[in-house]
Amino acid sequence: MEKITSQNCNLIYDSLLRDIEHNSFHSKAIKKTFLLNIVIPLSIIINDKFKKNTLCVSVSGGQGSGKTTITRYIKYYLKNYFNLNVVSFSIDDLYLSKDKRIRLSEEIHPLLLTRGVPGTHNINLAIEIISTLIKGGKEIMIPRFSKKNDDLLPKSEWTKYNGKPDIIILEGWCMGASPQEEGFWQGPINSLEKTYDTDGFWAKWVNDQLSKSYEDLFKVFELSIYIKSINFEQILKNRWLQEKNAMEAEEEEREKAMYLTKEEVYNFVMHFERITKQMEEYMPAKSDIIITRKNKTEFLIEKPEIFIKI
């Protein structure tokens, strides 16, 4: 692929400027440089890689790293500038129901009540959804999960899709994660593990799940994007900012009360610390595209070198 020029990115940006400013999903907090330096170049490379058959793209990164925002805007440009049919959803929407996680917590380990770690997703359903989308010709129902209610939404509120998409984007914090080698557990790494997983049973069970159906899912993706945070402390802050913003958007105090406190957010993110830190080590080499999030608003594409700084 040829180098991406600032002129080309600006052309795409200007052609849709009026439309995107009046789009319901667009946030005024999104800077022009974010679209020019990150979203539009990513859209160009995805369009370039798409040939004829459905292209599957994964987006991964720590909690609150910007996966959902980047995915949303990539989808917009692929659809509205490149005229591609795009389906995007999150691995979060494939969480097991609260009842099933309660059962896991009773039968295997109490920490499995908390959504998010490998073993708490319906990965077989994810594989089935993607397989059906690739084949096309059949209506597919994609689940939706309510983080506020910590449970799957009723099927009547699931997303329906008909047809064969050109692009499928699945975003999730553990997309592309690899299981650690036997003997990886050398003791608890944070206060959560020190309190609830002193013998490493939970950590080992979660790690084992990555060598099962998760590997089958990850193999489907031909293009991987990884958002790298500066450190784990940044991930904690980003996830709390995400929760805080969602809470402040609620108008009723009753709804605000359903969100997590800062302490609860930090405790929640500790469930993912072990795998997240491991991913920070190997994902830059494993992924096709690496984006570094330097701070709240500054992102930088570090890999591949086809991008020209704008």
C-alpha cells in the first residue's frame, strides 16, 4: 500500500464534515486531529485490504482505551466515504447472562461472577454470528449487554442484521490474547488476587480458557488493531473517566446510582490486570496496527510505517 498523505486524509475529512457534525453519534469532544491522524488512515487501510470476501477486523486494548470510539468512527467513514457495508459489535455484548455467571461463581470460583475475563463470554455464539454474517443471506441477531444492569438485554432489543457485510469489526479488551505458558503463576499481583485468589486457581482457570474457543475466534480475524496505553495506571484512570462520563449523562439520580464508584471501578479493572499487562508485552509484535494512547486526547499510530504524520 502507498503512503497515506495528509492531502488525502483532509479530502476525506472535508467531504463528510457537514454530515458528521450533524450525526447523532458524533461528539464535539472529538478533535479534528483524531479523525485525521487516526480514524481516517485506519479507514483507508481497511478499505485497501478489503478485496471481495468479507474482511474481519479486531480492535483490542485496555479498559477505557478508546476501542469503542475508534470503532464507531471507522465504521462511519467506511460506510459513508468508501460505501462499504459494515457490521461492528463488542465482545462485551457476548457476556454470559448474570444467571450463568452466578452459576460459574458457585461451581468454579466466586470471581467469575464478575463479567469480562475469558470464560465469561459466549464465544461459541460469537463464532456462529461471524460465520453466519460471512455466509450472508440470513437474518442474524447480535446480543446487546447492559453494563448498567450487568446483564444481557432482552432479545427484543438485540441488533438485527440482514445480508452479507463487507467488513466485520469486533472490538474487545482481550481480542488476540494468548494463554500464558504453564507455570506462569508466581503469586497474586494485586489486592484483588491477594484477597480472593491466593492459590491462583482463578487466574489459572481464566488463562486456560484462552487456549480453547477463544483461539478459534481470534483466528477468524485478518487484520488486528491494538491500542497501547502508557501504563496500567492510565488504564485505571481511563476506565474511571468512562464510567464517570456515562454516569453524568444520566438525568435521574436513581439511574446515576447504578454506576460504579471510583473504588469499584479500580477493583473491577484488577480482574483484567494480569492479562492486560501480558498483552502490553506481546501485542505490539503480534498486531498489524499499533496505536499508542499518550493521554486523554492524543493518539499516535506507531505501526505500520505506511502512515505519514499529519
